[in-house]
Amino acid sequence: MTALHPIPAPDAAVARRPGSVRLLWLLVVVAVLVLLMAASVAIGSRGVGWSDVLAALGGSSDTIEEAAVTKRIPRTVLAVLVGAALGLSGAVMQGVTRNPLADPGVLGINMGASLAVVAGLAWFGLFSATSKIWTAIAGAALAAVFVYAVGSLGRGGPTPLKLALAGAATSAALTSFITAIALPRGDIAADVQSWQVGGVGGATSGTITPVLPFLVAGLVISLLSARSLNSLALGDELAAGLGERVALARGVAAFGSVLLCGAATAVAGPIWFVGLVVPHLCRLLVGVDHRWMLPFSALTGACLLTASDVLGRIAARPSELDVGIITALVGAPFFIAIVRRQKLREL
Amino acid sequence: MTAVVPFPASSVDAVARSRVRRSSRRRLVVTVLAVLVVVTFAVTLMVGRTFYPPGDVLRVVLGEQVPGASFTVGRLRLPRAVLAVVAGLCFGLAGVTFQTMLRNPLASPDVIGISSGASAAAVFGIVVLSLDGTAVSALAVAAALGVALVVYTLAFTDGVAGTRLILIGIGVGAMLNSVVYYVLSRAGAWDYQEALRWLTGSLNGATWTAVVPALVALLVLAPVLLGQARNLSALQLGDDTAAALGVRVERTRLVAIVAAVGLIAFATSACGPIAFVAFLSGPIAARIVGPTGSLLVPAALVGALLVGVADLVGQFALGTRFPVGVVTGVLGAPYLIYLIVRTNRAGGSL
């Protein structure tokens, strides 16, 4: 049924941006990211001057200001990594499901990862960083399969609204289970609650190193599936006609996406809406070609999460606000706007 | 089950008989539910760290001084038990009103963000503005009405599409929940139990100052809704048919929304949005009553029973003391998924 409709390409100009425009946007996004990273190490409850920042980046931590900056560096790196992972993961998910509402948060995949981590902590003593990541990825994969199965029942297959509804319901269910598991366990409750809101606050280089291989693997798999996502965007029949092995391509891309959001959730907790907002912005900037859109989504996701983290520190001085809260406040209106759009059939 | 009784199309007698049978069954169900609510209420008063026999409890309730029991039962357990019944009635009644009116079991106020609105306003009132009692409830009512209006307006693009309304409500709810987090974390004294109270609902620490506004709201608003019961049932047939039957559609809808949102907001500002009670009560009541007449009264009773039993289970059955909302959440969420699976299978309106 879906293949009979013409692809709703926005218009030719958007679909085929000239290379120079894309290159310009690439420079702009990279510049913004660098600025945000600088802001992220400079802004906090203790104000520091640029000389302190430069000194700290050079490895010195003699004064209090320099020490503060030194503590903010891993946090900034983590925000960039997690943001890139979530943005890319959302872009791939939207491509795989051809669903403008796909997002690791909206589809309940984050919550699957969270429940797995919490269950692992509570019942199996899986405290080490690596085992946490593995359980998170397994949980994310299970949740993804479950939500996709529930959302594709019935007439018309996995429509955007059906998938989003199945995801929201699954999220609600998993959240209840997480609370029920964590609440009686005073020993892990503090861990769970600080992590459940979604934050990059407590990052050290020790939290980043274990997750790095998973993120890199997910990044490579996702970026390599850009070409097949382009074929899938034409509809399953046409993609098969072009020689794409549809099921395999979809599986590989989904695996990359789950790897990214599972690993990101394991270190930073479930963060909503980054994966939803970012691909839509990127499609406006560089068009629908996944070979450009995917790297852009990673960069823009990094910008968004770093900006949210900085904003959380400014908004709640002298304490701070977890990024998960900020992204929900920023992302939910965006979600509503997409739901409101008339033609919500497919990408 | 009762709906498939085969009767010959010509036989008026058979229709009349089955109507009588169904309405007597309905009376039976309502009576049984009411008795169960009273029993749960009594058990809540008796059971605890120390057990008090029914005689002692009755004397305390009647105002006599009983050493020990007067404090434990009268001060600690009575407000909690009353709040459980009142909140359950409020949530059940309001939930089924929304579900009937919007003709969709998913469109209950706790799913579409209205409860979250009341909750966010209550937290804001208590933490930031240092209000209490009726002022908090008033703020919650205003916010919940505002959220209902916003969700309805946003969902309205040539006719309110069911799924769109629900998803927009879910989005609004997600935003409001992070407002709750924000306010509580700004308050400094971040406390997981307190956060849970405003995210999933809890009866812990119920006092008369919290119970009274909810009780008054129930006494005022429930009769209003029950008075609209016939009109609401007619609305289920669609606006045009209802209008043809003599129902003033817009007026009925307005009265029902305001009354139901009021119930939700007052109950929520007393004990938080107890998860999924509003959502579950209607379908459960429909299942046990069968397809006769209005579901308002049975659903309200089911709500009270759910909250009462879930609170008992949460307090005593599981080793740890769970807030009531966690118990109802664990019960309700799988049902939510089941409902979606069933709707999708049937090729529903999505």
C-alpha cells in the first residue's frame, strides 16, 4: 500500500541541496558545537575566566578555577557523545521505521534499557560499567522489538501514530516497573533516581572510557547504513527492486541505532526527544539524503544536548538541572507540533 | 456476554426480559461493589502495626475515646481511609466521564496529561508559593482546566482525531512531569518519596486538611455529573444522534468537562495523580456490569475499591511500603498495552 503513494519529498530544492550549501551548514554546525563546548567548560556555579580555561585545558589544575574547569571537561565530552549518539540513533530510527515520530524516548526504547539496568542492579549485582552497558543494550533491543511488534499489528502496518502510542504505553509500563523495583532497595534507590531523570553531571573519564567502544561501533554501523536507508526511503518494494536486501538492511540499521541509544542510556539515563527533534532540523538544513543527514544529526544532537546541559546549569544556579528535564521541556512542544501535522503517514 | 443472547427480532417480550435481567444484574453489581468498598474501608481502619477489632474501630468512628485506638485509628488511619475512598470515587467518576464523552478508553484524564497538570500546579503551589489546603486545590483546578483546554485545542484540526488527542496529551503530560521534577529539584529538599507522590500518587501522610477539600468537591460535583448521566450516554451515539435525541450537546460536554476536571484536580491536590485509576475504572466497570445504562456509579465504586485494595497491598502485602500509585501503575500499565494491542488487532481508528 505504502509504495503506491509518491514519496512526499518536501520539494526538489530541499531534497537536493547544492553541495556548497551543505558545506556551509557543516561549518556552521561545527562552529556552534565548538562554541557550546567552550561555554560548557566556562559556565557553572563558579565563574572562571578564559585564562583559567586555557590553563586547565593545558593540564594545569593548581587554582580552584582551573580545578573546576578540569571537572567540567569530562562532563562536556559526555554531553557531546551522548547527544551525538541520541541524535544519530533517532535519525536512523526514523529512517528504518519511516516514521517522523520515531525517537528512542517516544518509542520506549530508552525505558527498556533503563529497566534492564535497574533489574540488573537490583537482582543480579551487575554494577560494573561494562555489564551495565550490555544489559542496557539488551533491554533496548527487547523494547524495540516489542514496541515494533505491538505497533505493527492490524491494518496498515506500523503507522506513525500506532507506533508512537505503543511506545508511550510501553514507556509508562516500564516506568512503573522501574519504580516498583527500585523503591524497596534503599541501597540502589539513590543511584536509580539520580540516573532516571537523565543527566551527564557526575561524569569522569572513568564513566566515558567503557562506553566509548559501543558508541564507536554504533556510529560506524549507523553511518554505513546511510545508503541502504536512502533505498528504504523509496518504499520496501522499490528498495527490493533496486537490489537492496530489505530485511537485512533494516535489521543492521536498527541494530546500530539500538546500540547507540542503549549505550547512551546506560551512561546518562533515559533522555527524551533529542532523537526526535534533531533529524527534523537536519532534514531542513541538508535535505533527506541520509549520507549527509546522519552525520549532521550526530553533530546537531551533540549541540542540542550540550546546550541543554549548559542551560540546566544557568537555569537553576547555584545547583543544576538534569539535561533530561530540559530536553523534555524543549522537545515535547516539538513532538506535539509533529503530531498535529496533517500528513502523518510516513517519511 | 449478555449482549449475544439470541432473541427473535419480532419478540418485544424477549427484549423486555433481557432488559430487566440486565438492569437487575446492574443493581446486584453496584450493591456488591459498594459492600466491597465498605469492607475495604473497614479493613484499612483495623489493620496496621497493631490490630484493632471492629468494635474499637466503630467506637472511635462514632467519636468515643478509646485508649490507643483513638490516636492510631482516628488520627492516622481514618484520614487515609477516607482519602482512599474519596480519591478513588473522584478518579473513577472523572475517568469514565472522559472515556464516555470522547468515546475512547485511552482518553482518560491521567493518560492525556490533565492529572499531570493538576499535579504540577499543586507542587508549584505548595513548594514555590507556600500555599496549602483549598488554595492549592483551586490552583490545581485552574491548571487542569487550562491543560484540558490546551490539549483539546491542539488536537482540534477539522474534528478531534482520537489518537492525535491522546498523543498530544501524552506529550503535554511528559512536559508537565518534568515541570514537577524541576520544581521539586529547585526546592532543594529533593526527596524521592515526595517526588513519587506527585508523579504516581500516594496516600502517605494524609491529613484532614488535605481530605476535606476533596470530599467537598466530591459532594458538590458528583451529583452534577450523575445528573448528566443520560445525556452522556446519548453523546456516545455521536453528536448528531444525541442532538436528535434532544440532548444539548455543547452544554452537556462543557458541564461534564468542568465537573470531571474539578474532581481530578481536587483529588490530585490531596494525594497526587494515583496512576491509572481513572484509566482502569471505566473499562473494569464496563466488563462486570455489561452493556446497560450509565457506567458512572459502577466506575466510581471500582475506582474506590482499586485505590483501597492497592493501598492495602502496597502497605502490607509486599514487605516494603509502596505508595499506592506504584501498585496501581504496575497493574494498569500492562492493561494499557493490552488495550492498544486489541485496538490494533481490530483495525481500530488509528
